[in-house]
Amino acid sequence: MHVHPAIAALRGTTASQRRAVAANKAAMEQAHKAWLDRADICRVREELSRYGSGAELEACEALRSLTHDHARAVAFVEALIGPTLGVLKTHPLGETPYRFKVSQGLATVQVLDASGATLSLLAYEPLEDAQAPQSALFSDRDINDIVVSGSAHGVVHTLGEAGAMSSRPMHLAPGDCLATKARIGVRRILRVERTLLLLQLAREPQRPRPVREIALGTGVELRTASGDKSASQAVMALSVLGALKDYGALNVMHAAALNRDEDPDVRWEAVRQTLGLGAMRGLEALDTLARREDDPLSAPALALRDQLLATQPDLRALWKESA
Amino acid sequence: MERAAIHYKSLISRAAWRASISPLRRFIYLGALERGLTMNTPIIDVASLPGLETAQGLFGSLAQATSGYGDEVVAIMVYVYDVLPPEAAI
């Protein structure tokens, strides 16, 4: 097994490990802070926050030019990568302070993040077995890309008012800009010629609407998935609390089930888990929902309440007793 | 009700709390709560309860369905490194 000499030198000595970690962290943080404090970056951060809160891109001059002016985009990327690489040269075990993700052929680094808007670097590598996609995903994100370097072939799909999809092939080269509108536009990178580096400005609403998968040939909607990460986390949290038999969470679940501002999938999972933990509490929630005619969960709650009362005689007896 | 109340963080802290209490306290507190709630009440199997007709997939569940570069859904995981050696934490 190959062990990097810098790591081998730290083996067995916790004091030097601690010092090394602290030194790496301090050096990286210092470089990061110096970059964040630059006047031009301060302005970009301030505008990013405004853009995330709903301002038009035209009203954010620095941000707009960053994603439309190739020279500025290149200067931004150089000012970001240069100091980070400088620290990595002197501290090879340092951790970069940015969120990142590496998947097949694609590396993403989230550089700045404010009020639902993000500025990221995306690097697409050539993929040998890239297959032509059969469908496209339309998500609730406004995206502005500028090609910093590299080249690739891709396609832009746009949904018309009647739901018809039009597709336009494109070739991307340095300086090219792409604006993709949330929910009606999607751009796909299909074949990378030379590693494609994009600077991407993206914006998502606080509660993004569902992601839709639409078939390319027919325009038929195949599936939808939640676009709201926190809602899906809540669904999973509810099912884990139920599986843990956490009776102390019953009140929270009951309230989530009745909360009209909550995501419908979260509410229904709360209904199911409440029924699982305490049948009577769950039945109470179902009954309340069933009586609210203007609630979107009213009909399924009524159906489930009647089904449970019809099929479970013990439950029906208890329910009559409590009524 | 704030969604924060059923957020991951509160789930994790609840689970950690439940795991950390002693068996005796668990018997006294949770046992009483659980016995009180489930006594004479029929148990409903959650798996037997239907989902919504309009149910959607979980966030990110479509990402793997399409081939090629997975750039449609942004889900960046944050890795938290435990940088203190165990001895230092004691």
C-alpha cells in the first residue's frame, strides 16, 4: 500500500497530528478569508444575496458581468484557484473550504452560497460510454452558465406553453453563455471534446417545485420527484421516528399532519406514522382532515378513515366509545 | 409548526438522546408513556397504509434515472471530518 510521506510522518504522534491539522486549517482559512474580503468578491457576495432574494440579474451588475463576460469569469476563477493551489503546495494535506461533489465525469465545487443562490465551478470530463439520454429533467432552478474553458456538444430543451418540447443542439466554446429558465428549460452536456469548465450561477426558490422527468420523443411526463430537499428530509425523518417507536414525537407528527403550509407528502407521512404510533391519535388527525373540505388531504383522509373503521372492529369500537 | 421541529437535526438529537438514556430510566419514562398509549389500542401496521395518489419521489430520486452527467439535481453532501484524535477528546 502506498502511503504519502506526509501522512507517514504523522503516524503515531498525536501531538504532531494536531499541530499539522491546525496549521493546514489556519493556512487554508487565511487564504479563503483574504479572497472573501477582496472588494470585487465582497460586491459579488452582496449581489448574490440580493439575486437569491429575487432581484433581477440585470440589477446585479457584477454578477451579470461575471456570467456574461469571459475575461471577468476567467479572472474570477484564477483569483479563486491560484491562492488555494498555493496553500495546497505548502500544505498538501490541507482541506479546501468549499463544498464539492465528484461524480462520473463531473466535478462540482460550490464557491459561494447566499439566500438560495449559488456560484459554482463545474468541470465536465470526456466520458467514453456516454449514452444519448431518453428523457430530460426539468427542475425549479434558474441557471446562467458561462464557458470558462474547454469545448463540448450539448442540447437545450425548452417546454412551450402547450407543454410541447423543442430541442436545439449546441456547441459550447470558451466565452459562450447559456441562460436556462427554471421549470421550462434544461441544458444537457452530451459529448465533451476538451474538459469543459463552467462558471455557474444558479437560483432556487425557498420551496422549489417538483422536478419533472419528460420523455424526449413523446413529451410525456414520466415521473416527478420532490424538488424540495427539506421536505424529503422531513419525510425520511418522520419514518425513522416511527420506526424508532418514538412516542414523544407524536405531538410533532400530529401537528405536521394538520399543518396546511406543510408539503402534502410530508403531511401524509405524518398521518401514516401517527397512526402507526398511536391508532387513536392518528384517527383523530384523519377525522379532522376529512372534515376540512378545502384541504387537499380531505378526500384521501376520509377514504382511509372509513377504510380503517370498516376493516378494524376493535378500532371502530374504541372510536365510538371516544366520540 | 415549524418544519425545523421535524428536521434532521432534531431527529438525530432525539435518536441520540433515546440511545443514551439508561435502561432503568427508559423503563420508567418511556415505558410508562408507551404502555399508556398502546394499552388496549389496536396496532396499525404502517406498511399497510396507502400512500397519496399524488405522491412524488423523494428529492434526488430521479437523478440516477437518466444517463450521462448527473448535473440536474444539486445535492452536495457535506463531509464532517473528526479532526481531533480520540485521545484529545477524552
